[in-house]
Amino acid sequence: MTPKEETKLAETPDEQSENVKVTLTLNGNTKHIQWNKQIPLLDAMLHAGIDAPHSCCRGTCGTCVCKLEEGEVRLKRNFVLSEAHVQQGLILACVAVPISATVKINYDEF
């Protein structure tokens, strides 16, 4: 095995583990995107060309609120959602980072 082949094999698991599969529903359309774990969910959607609602991008306004239907995320900060909202599965896309390998969110129904 050449050093180049070894490097390729070493990189493959890392590339897969860096991305999370996201299924999202917005304005009646369901789409699938890849979410790089290093960026917030909102950034991943905007990079994928999805016109997701947003404003402050800091977790303070609530414009990006959506419902987490499957999977798990962590909010880096939260100045808007009450504990009851969080228990209902509501998240702020602008400050959400993934914990699980797949996530399903819905902007249309909360």
C-alpha cells in the first residue's frame, strides 16, 4: 500500500463523520442536505441554497425557530426559548450544532 492510499483510507471515515444528514421541511417542501458539524444548522442550510428564515444569527430573536422531529442537537446559546419550548422539540437553527448523525427538522409545523 502506498502512503497516498493510506492517507485516503485514513481520511474517508473523517469525511463521513464530519457531516450530518438533515431532512428539512420548509414551505411545504422537504429537502435533504449535508450539515458539516463545524457550522451551525442555519449556515448549512444557507450554504445549501435554502432560504431559511433568520435575522440575528445569535440566538436572540427567534426568527429561525423550527421543530426538531428526529435526532439530537445542542444549542450553543438560547435567549428566546423557554424550557417548555425545548421540551416540545423547538430549536434555534442559528445556534444549533449536531449531536446525532441524522436530524429531521420542520419549519411548517410546531
